Amino acid sequence: MRLEELTSLIMAQAKAKGFGTKPNDIDVAEKIALIHSEISEAYEAFRHQNIKGKDGFEEELGDAVQRILHLCGALGVDIEEVILKKLNSNKNRQWDWDKMNEGKS
Ligand SMILES: [Mg+2]
């Protein structure tokens, strides 16, 4: 299933459940905060090694992606196109890993 199809399913459910489906129906800042809250829930689940259970890491990542796709659907963002464009622009990008505090623990 492509992201476009998944977004269509999410938007159909949003409509059925009374969530916003158009830019004027939603508070973008609130939606971003809710995406962030799902990421925080994923972090907490991972900390407690609840990976596959209810409210587990995988479920919370799914919640976050659903919320992102809902936001994209409401705003008309073609997220597949955006991701592919970014992947392409990153092909020749260089990272200076010595200056980054990422992936080290
Ligand atoms: Mg959640």
C-alpha cells in the first residue's frame, strides 16, 4: 500500500469520525503538538521496552505516522513526492559525523 492510499484511508476515517479534513477545519499547531506527543509516547514505550504491546513503541510510531498523514491529507501535502525529493537531494549531501552528537551512546 502506498502512502497516498494510506492517507486516503486515514482521511476517510477522519471524515467519518468528525476530525478535520480541510485546512480551515484544523489547528495546525495543535496537530503538530499531537504528532510530537505520539513521538514522546514512543520514546517512553521504548524506555520501558514495551515494543509490540498495547501502547507499545510500534503502536505509538503508527499513531505518529497516522497523525502526520492526517495533517498532510488535510493540507494537501503530497508526502510521497516530498520524501522522494528529499531522498534525492540527500544523495550527494555530506554529514560531518565528528561534529554531530547523534548515534553515540
Ligand atoms: Mg498514542
